[in-house]
Amino acid sequence: MARVIYHHPLPLDRDGASGSSIRPVRMLTALESLAEVWPIAGTSAERARRIAEVRAAMGRGVVFDGVYSESSTLPTALTDDDRVPRHPFMEPAFFRHCRRRGVPVTLFYRDVYWRFPGFAAQQNPLFRVAAKAAFRYDLAWYRGAVDLLYLPSMPMLRHVPISPRVPAKALPPGTVIRETATPAEDGPLEVLYVGGMSDMYDLRRFVEALAGIDGLRLTICTRPEDWETARAQYEPLMGDNTIVVHQSGAQLTETMKRSHLATVCVEPNLYRSFAAPVKLFDGVGMGIPVVASNGTHAANLVDEFDLGWRVDYTVDDMRRLFTHLATHRDEVTAARQRVLDGRDNHTWEARAAQVLDDLSRLRNG
């Protein structure tokens, strides 16, 4: 069994509800199912202690097959709650130490939202400047400390100002195999959207397109605060067949079990052209096909893995597609079977196996 070091510069939130907190835990759990894992996570002080323990083990002759690091949505040096950079050189020094000992280092680079307008818009301008400088510092030290950079998608690489000497490849989100969805054969076609409703997740044309379609019900599951901010824009567009809920955990799972289709039909923009939303694969583990809007990377993934349908983000095109699916349930059933047949290829364990294969190649290459 391989022995790997897992690194994440934040405490691991086993009950996290957002993509940024779910992924690190899912990848750790998946790696633990396939390898002996030595985790380094938590505050900078906690990570310092764990790094010292791993270094001591290396000194005793313990052999590690590689490092897998999950970055955070914050710069590595600023992840303590007070954002004070107590150990800005700790991770660079440790990763270089691993490489010198023949232990390859891989790192998943989560996001590049900091390069887009709107980043930290509500924060102190000094923090915004400091954070961007710290993000650039991360990318600078990766060059000498990381053997392989993982990204949510390869199109994102165009927006990451990193040395081309650092190889990169995609490591998209995964799914958890759960009880298969069992939507009713009669009654309305149940369509589900789970996610935000901020400017980055503009659903207005989608909501308008599905309003009043016979034989279809749209359920939007979003945070209460998102809905309170957005409801004045959305309520005039909604039909009687649209409901809004605020669910998570077991309650959301029950709603998913009743769903025929999941959707990622949002207004395309530059950020969406490379973002790989964790929510895209959530329903895949239950056998739920997906509809995604063209111009987004989610649509590319749906197309690549035959997960459902892609559609232009216009009222007419979306209304035409969903009206067709509401009256041609056999096509939805066939798509559901394709998703079920392929869902094992998209589990977090499959992503972890890819990491272990890459580490083996780096170590022996």
C-alpha cells in the first residue's frame, strides 16, 4: 500500500456545506481508502507540528510515495483566522525538502477568482492588496516545490500566472455513490437546481424559460440569504411550477431522490468558462442526468462524459429543450441509465486513484 502525505492549509471541516470545504475532506477520505495517509492540516501552528513529525519520520527512514496538497480559497500564508502570515516559508521549505528526498509533490490549485473583478469587494482594500500579493507568492514558490499542478479544468490554466515549467492537468470534482434516485414515472418532470443565486450564478433566463411548462416542476435549492437578496428579481419571472427551498444534508438528499434532472443552467461568463462546480457531479452519484448551459465548462464536462444535455442560454432554447424532455420521458430514462453506467468513473476514489497513479509515474519517471 502506498504511503502519502496529505496537506491542506486549513482545519478539515467534516460537516462543510460548500464546495471549497467539501472537496478537501472528500479527497482525504478517498485517499485513505487507497493508501496510508499522513495528514498535515489545520492552523499554521498545527501544520508546523505535523510537518515536524513527518520530517522526523523521514529521518528515521520512513518512506513516502508522494505528497498531495489541496489549496484553499485563501493564500497559504493567510489561512489563520486573523490572516497574520506566521509561517510564510513553512510549506515552500517542506515541499522542497520532500522533493530533495525523492518524494514527488502534487498540488490542487482550487481557484483563481482573485484575478477577477469583485474579489474581496467587501474587504478592506489593504487586505485585498495583501491577499493578491500572497496569491502571487504561492504561484512563485510552486515553481521550485511542486512537480504537478492540478486544476479544476485545463481552460483555467490560461488565467493562472504560473511558470510554464510547472506541468498541469485537470482533476475535476468527484461524486459519492449513494442510493439511486427513484423519481416518479408519472406526475411532473422534476427538475432541480442546487446552488447560489448571486451575480456569479445568474439564473433569470433559465427560471423564465421553465415558467409554466406543462408537466414540469422546477425546484431551486439555495441559501436563505441568497434568496432574500435575489427574490425581487426572480419572483416576477417564476411560474406556478417553480418552488424555492433551503435544504441540506438528508433533506436535500430526499429531494434529489425525487428528481429526474439536475441543472447547471447559468448565465455564461468568463469565470464559468473554466469553473468546474462540485454540484455538477453531486447528482451523478445518484444517477441523475444534468443539463448545463453552453459557454460554461460544466457543459463541456456534460458533453465529454455523456451526462445529459447542453443547451444555449436563451429563453427559447431552454424552453424548447425542457418542453421536449417533459413529453419524451424515454429520453430522460435512457440518459439516467448512461449516468448510472458511468458513475463509478467519477467518484472521489477514482480521482484519488488518479493522484496515486500520477505520484507513481513522477517517482519512477
